[in-house]
Amino acid sequence: MARTMSTENDTPDTTPAEPAIGEVYAEYERLRAEHPVSRNDDGLWLVARYDDVRHVLKAHRDYSSEVSQRIADDPDNPPSMLFSDPPTHDRLRALVSRAFTPRTIERQEEQIAARCEELMEGLTSSDHGDLVTELAAPLPVGVIATMLGVEDGDFVEFKRWSDAIFTNIGEILIGTPSEEAIAANEEMSAYFLDRIADLRRAPREHLLSDLVYVETEEGRLTDAELLMFCRLLLIAGNETTTSLIVSAARVFNDMPESFARLKDAPQLIPSFVEETLRFHSPFKATMRKATRDLELAGAKIAAGELILPLIASANRDERVFDRAAEFELERSPNPHLAFGLGIHVCLGAPLARLEGRIAIAAMLRRLKGISLDVPDSPELDQFGAPNSVMVTLQRAA
Ligand code: HEM
């Protein structure tokens, strides 16, 4: 929240100013150096160093993912894979992984490229535009909608529901949904239940249809589990991918030479994507709950307490990355934790990488350069993706 002006007769405004751009990384650096595992004012444990974040993500028996406020054992509200532990997690992940295969992702290349071209056409129709609303947000939403079999005529509604429900990952993890979000969720659920019923009668060629028919010894996914998965794809996949595309533009703004370098050597795009994920990690932190009394880097964490592994801090840890505070286009190796690690490692990482590469290649093809109108906006470092980022485009002839 921005600090407001106060007049002579007002009581002074004590609203804390939003941290300036980059301040959050300075704070992470301080935490890594002085308080690698510390407790914040809300009682959450912050884990700042790479090795400790890695440990928390891998030790799922000690650090549970069951952190959401869901009512346990409600068949209409089954656990999401992201917020569940084994054996529930393993069953859901095994089923979903059978449909969400490398081939499924490869099959998306054409639709991603076509969608990206169409959106880039719109964005580059003038010298000035909104990178988020014209490219970075509609691209991943459209890709997932197509994978879930949303028909063209239903796209506008679908976009409205996902905007209302999925404002930001931080809120989803720790906030309570608004009335608008609840209503949109109900509408979207009704829509997908109809689609699932249609698919049970006649399969189609898309991810949701594959998910309806996927089976292991433990059976198929229920309607409620299928709905949960549709929601999870939107939560986990959209805003993070939007952030990745915005961050790429941010790097081009801050280091215009990286744009020129990639134009000459497009084979470096995958390496650029990995470094962007490390440098401006879209999923800045996740959450875990201690299953028993634990000790981490000397800190004593009691059973039931909540822990935030700070992925964005781990990815800047100078103990692991040389020149960690610098963007190195050809960094290798680059063992960043942007997609997590262990049993919850991001299922959509290949899709996110593909979307990122295609969007960046399209920018390089159509532009000579791109700059952010407000490159020091604190929104760029916030927990979720910004709602709007105005950019000036140097269009290629
Ligand atoms: C740049 C984009 C992305 C980033 C940085 C990202 C990051 C992450 C991270 C850090 C986790 C693990 C969270 C934890 O351990 O608590 C995760 C899990 C997950 N992500 Fe992604 N993600 C991205 C894109 C996507 C996309 C495009 C999809 C699918 C369409 C997706 C689907 C998932 C799913 C289903 C999980 C849960 C996996 C499980 O619990 O087993 N993500 N993601």
C-alpha cells in the first residue's frame, strides 16, 4: 500500500511504505547472513538459505504440505495435490502424471506459438502497451483453457472466472476468498462438471479428457478431484508464467545488451529462461507445517508451526551461486529451486519453460528492444505477478 500524504491537522500517517524495488532482496541477503531461520511478526518461520530451503522441500515427512484451511475428509472438497501429503498426494500425482506427459506438453507447442503470435500482433500494433493484459496474462490462461477443452465461445467467461478466483498465490495460501471469488468458483465448477459429464459419454483429444479416463490400480479420479485439478492448474500455472514473461522483459529493460545478445544467439534462450527463473523467481515462497518438533539451522520449530521456505532468497544465495546478485545469461550450472524440489516439484515446469521460450522468441523476432515505463515499480517485486506493466516497444521494421 502506498504511503499517503498527511496534512498539518492530521495524525501522521504511520502506514508502512511498500518496500522500494530491490529492498526485498536486500532483506533476504540480511536474513541469509544473520538469521537464516527466523520468525516473523505473524509467527511464520522464514527459511532463507539455499541448503535449508532444499532440505525443507525434500523432507516431506517432517515438513507437511497440508497447510490449507480445508475441512478434512469432505468428499466434495478433496485435497489439492499441492496441499496434500502421501499417500493422498502420491495417488493424485500418479494419476495426473499419466495424462500430463512430455508428449502432452509437446503437443501444445503449436497452440502456444499461434496464441503468442496473435497476442504479440496486438501488443506490437503500437509503440506502447500493457505487457501483462496484452500478452503475459492471456497467454498462459488461454493455453490451459485449451488443454482443458474450453470451447472458443466460452473463453471470455473462463478468463473472467480465473481472474476473479486467482488473484495471487499469496492470498490463496494464507488469505480468505472474496464473495466474488466464491461465486466465480461455483460458476466455473458447474461449467466443468457439465464438460466432465460430456467427456464420460464421449472422450475428446485434450488433457481434461485424458484425465477423465486415466486409471491406476486405485481407480480413476472422481468428479470432485477432476474439478480440484482444473483449479490447481489455474492457481499454479497462470500467475507464475505471467511473472516469468514480465521478468524477462524486466531483464531486457535493465540489461538491453541481453536483448541484443539473444537476437544474435537465440540458442541461448533456454539458458536465459533458467537465469530469469533464478533471478526473479515467480513462486517466491511456499509453505509447510512442522509434523513434529524440529531443529533447523539451530532454530527450534515446534510441531504444528508454519514455515515459509523462501525460494527467491535461496536462488540468490551467494553460498551456492557465484555472483548471485548478478544476472548471468549463460550461467551454468544453474541449480535454482524456482520449480521447487522433492515430491511436489512443479508438474508444469516443462510447459512453463516452453511458454517462456516461445514468448521470448516472439519478442526477439518482432522487436528491437523493450523498456518498462516504470522499471522501479515496487509491484514488480511483490509476491504475485503485477496486474499491469506498461511498456514501450522499439518495433522491428
Ligand atoms: C514459471 C512458472 C512456474 C513456476 C515458477 C512454478 C513453480 C512451482 C513450485 C515452486 C511448485 C512447488 C510448490 C511446493 O512445493 O509447495 C509448483 C508445483 C506445481 N505446479 Fe508449478 N510453477 C510454474 C508453472 C506451472 C504450470 C504452467 C503448471 C501447469 C499448468 C504448474 C503446475 C503445478 C502443479 C500441478 C504443482 C503441484 C505439484 C505437486 O504438488 O505434486 N506450474 N510449481
